[in-house]
Amino acid sequence: MERAGIPTAVITNLVTIAEQVGAPRIVLGRGIPYPTGDPDLPPHAERAWRRRLVEQALVALATPVERPTVFEVGAQDVGAQHVGAQPEEATRA
Amino acid sequence: MMRVVHYINQFYAGLGGEEAAGLSPRLLDGPAGPGRLLDQLLGDEHEVVATVVCGDNHAAGTAGVTEELLGMVREAGAELLLTGPAFGSGRYGMACARLAAAGTTAGLPSLAAMHPDNPGIGEAGTAPVIAAGASARKMRASLQRVAPALAKLAAGQALTEQDGRVGRSARLGRLVEHTAAQRAVELVLRRLAGEDADAVTEIPLGGFDSVEPAAPVEKVGAASVALLTEGALVPAGNPDRLESARATRWLRYSVDGLDTLADGDWESVDGGFATTAANADPNRLVPLDAARALQRDGAVGGLHDELLVTVGNGTSVVTARRFGVEWAARLRAAGVQAAILTAT
């Protein structure tokens, strides 16, 4: 998708795998079986968190990246990001 | 002299760029585009008698297109088929690999040319693939490798690494002097002696290639975004029988006019994780409710009216790469600028 010119935010809990396969835009989800949900939260809090998560995915789509980059929904710092491994390391696995 | 038919995409045929990617298959007399240079390089030995052309989106995203293209190749009286070079281009590479595979299966000596990292390379089946450069700047050098390989194929000879062959090659049984244990120890000793690890193997493994990130979306508030998942979310009852593991296909479902994915209407058939929480609220797997709310608030321009779905559980890299190319073709044709993919 990215190679074809369509920026694609991957929402997943398995960030290491996403980095290894070289996905450029990675958004940290809540759990493996529910990347965009959290059954432990009350319904209204879960919906509010999901909205922030999708907002973070939109931030990822609008951000230039050069290598696998992880975007997280922080407590205050929405927009937080950190750069993952160098592409050479990320893709040699 | 053998009759060569050459397959190329709309761009190399001079029929247009991305705007012409939906072009349906057509048959041209004689060589076209890079086929002219190929024809020269083949000399008097063989002749490019016809060129088959198809738009990249049409070739990568239409059911039955490979059979249709092979029919045209046959119609042109092909004794040899060359597809490409596709360089690093995914949709083009996919089409070239599939057509060469279909030709080989049908008994027509066929050859594809593309960069070794082309996502289509895994689709070539038993058809030989000759390495091309990463981009069209390497056209001449690539064809200079392809022409002798074609001549060798015409003579009924097997192509090897020395001919520039890349990708999967058939494993042929033969008798060897030493047992597997002896050969394994010998390989270990060679590695310890400092030989290149990638070269010291009897069975080369495929790796992950590196993905060039796409440019970001300039104005998300004006962009059309698609929702995708590899979490096997399908309408309740799985009407299209999506696999629970090792996907062979992907599906698309309309979310047009839906504000949320209601529980009971959808289910995940993924065999790789506990689906209870996702089935209780499918938005936990595909965030349609949140995306729709953001769309209403103007944070995103539009949502694509189809959800694209497959199952990532145990699905091979080669297959997943093909899905990616097909998804991108479909989304591009629909004017989608970006995507959100949930992965379990």
C-alpha cells in the first residue's frame, strides 16, 4: 500500500512485528484481539479512547516518515511519536 | 526463428500514465516501446511479432484477466512470451509474473523480467524470472540480460543464476555423495571460515524487502480514507466463507451509510485470536464508529464506502503482498488517498 503511494496507518498491538516487516506508519493499539477497543473500560471511556486512537492514525497519515515510526496516544501528549529501528535493521529480520 | 510476443503495461506502450491504468487488454502488431530495443537485441534469431498491452489497475484487479491476456498472446501466434521488464513496479510486476506463470503452465515457453524485490515475483510460479534493475533507467541493461535468456529458453535450455535468474526456481531431485548431516557440518565450517552467510546455503530463504514510505496526506480534512483489516471481520454467518487462516483471498463489504458496526451484524472468523471481545463490539476491530464521528466533525474528508477484509493469520508474505497491491489498485481507482489498517 505504502509502496504504491497510499499512506497506510497500521493500528496494532504487535508493534515489533510491524517494525520488522517495515510498515512505515504504526499506531499502537490496545490489545491483540481488540486493536481499537478496550473491554476493561466503561463504554463511554472506550469510545472516547477509540476516537483519540483514530485521530492519532490520521496524524500518522499526515506525517512524513522515513522508516518504521510508532505513533502513540499518550495521556496528555497526543501526537507523541518515536522512531523505530533503522530500516536496515528493521527489514533484515 | 521464433515468434516472440511481448507483454507491457499502458505506460511503456505510450498509451498514458496513471490516468490510463484502467485500460483494457489490447493487441498491437509488432514491437512497441521497449520491445523495439528487444527486437534489435534479438537480432535475426527471433522476432517480436506482437505486443499485448493492459493497464496496471485492470491487470492487477480484474478476475480472469490473465486468461484473457494469454488468449491474446496465443492469438498472435506466440512461440515465446516475454513479460516486462516490470522493474520495481508492483501492479505491473504482478501482471507480468501471472501471465508468465500462465504461459508456462499452458506449455508456452515464457519469461518474466523484474527487480528481485518486486512484490509480484512470488506469483511467477514455475516461470523463470530474469533480474531487471529497480527502475526504467536500467532498461537497456535489463534487456541486454533478457535477450540472451530468451534465446536460451527458445533453445529449450534451463535458465540459471548465471543467466540472471532470480526468485523461486524448481527444486530438482538428484543423488549426492554426502548425507544431509555431512553437508550441514560443511556449511557451518564455511560460515565459520567467514564466507557470506547468504551464499552458504542450499535453500535460500525469502526475506522482508524494504518499503519506501508514501508521502503523507496533505490535508486529511479533505482526504478520502479507507478502513482495512486483516482481522477477518465479515458479516455474521460469513456468507463468503472467508478462511480462518492462510487466506487465499480478500473480500470487500459496504459500510456506506453505516455509523457503527453493530454487534450481531458482524463477526470475526479469524482463527488466530479469541474473537469474543471483537464480536461483542466489532468497532474494537474496525473503528467505524470513531471514524464516522471524525468524518462528521470534518477531521477527515470522507470514508471509503467499502471495508476491505482478509485474514492475516498464517497468511504467507507472498500472498499478503499480492493483497496489498490489489488493495492499492482498487483504492486508487476509487480516488482514496490514505488507509487505516487494523492488525491483530
